Amino acid sequence: MLSAKQIAPGGSGRIEVAVNTQGQTAIHKSVVVVTNDPKQPQISLSLTGMVIPEFGLSERFIYFGSVPPGKEIVKELLITIPPEKSVKVLSAESTDQYVAVKLESVPGSDGKKTKLIATQKSDTKPGYHFGTVVIKTSSPLTPELRIPVRGNVTAASQ
Amino acid sequence: MKRLLPVLLAILALGLVALQAAEKTAVIAFDGITKDFGTVTEGERLKYVFTFKNKGDATLEILKVEPS
């Protein structure tokens, strides 16, 4: 955002730059300013930085694989909170009706490590199924973690 | 005529110098052109303001500001 397009001699101006860090691991942003200054017709403004996730995930998705009917499959995922962060993992739900989820705090981690246990039910109907595990947190920056989940139950004859 | 020629040339040269001195230009001067945020947490919405001055004697025009 530019304060003014024309600056009188002796005057000053401002350029405000916004950076969204969602989904980023680093900041590498450049803004080009074009002016009528004959010695500096083009200036590049640079913004840098490192982005660390508020919640570490051991896996970014859960895949149960292709399995025969009647089999229960369990997958685990670890959620880690950096020591200096005071946020918490609150709850987890699955949008896939064939997947049940629960959270378990890792003993001795002082609440900084939580295990998500996802179970593909034994009565899952043959065919592909998919959904999202939504983990709610106490963080205003990351109120939800969304993890894709999918699986395939092969037909009985296969 | 031969005596006049150097005088005419001198007047012409002085005129050109005066003309150049009268030309005004804008001069943009940023307080800084880089910003390192260090380590930030994913999800944070960051903002930074770059300030600049016109140190020239003509109006500074910002023709375009765009991310690259």
C-alpha cells in the first residue's frame, strides 16, 4: 500500500507491505518500485525470514492402503508443539464415516506431544473412501489442523 | 570576426552549463530497502513499512509498486 503517488521535494512517503506466512516455510518476497528518479528508475525492496510451524506433524496425510473387507486398520500420527509455545491440541474429528479418531497425550511430554490414532473400521464398505481429520487447537493462529485421510477396501473376491 | 568567434563560443558554453543547472530532478532515498523478520510462526500476518524521502528538487512520482 502506497501513501501517495506524488511526493513534493523534501516530502516523504511510505510503502506498506503485507506478508502471509500460512503454508510457507520461508519468506522471500520482493516488491519493485518504479519511479521518475533518473538515477533510480527501479528499486527492489526485499523481505526475508524463516517460518516455523506452530504444530509439527509427523505425517501430512493418512492413507490406509488397499485392504480386504472386514479388516480394521490403525494409523498413528504425532503432533508436536514447540516448547516455547503455550498452545494445546483440543479435539479431533473425522469427516470420513469409516474412520474413527482419538487423541492421546504422550506420557512424559508435558502436553507437548499428542498422538492421533486413526482407525479404519472393520465394517468399511468396499471401494475408495476419503475425508479429513480436523484437529482443533487453542491457537488463534492455527485454530485447526486439517489432515486428508483415504483408504480402499477391495471387493471380497480380490 | 576571428576575434568574435572565441567570445561567441564562450557564451554558448556558459549557456549550456546554465541550462543543465536549471534542470530539476526527483531523487528517491529509502531509509532501508531490506527487512529480515527473523524466525516467525506460520500463520502470522506480517506487515512492514518502507519509508522514503524525495531529496531532489522536482516532484517524485511513484509510477508503479508491484510484487515480483
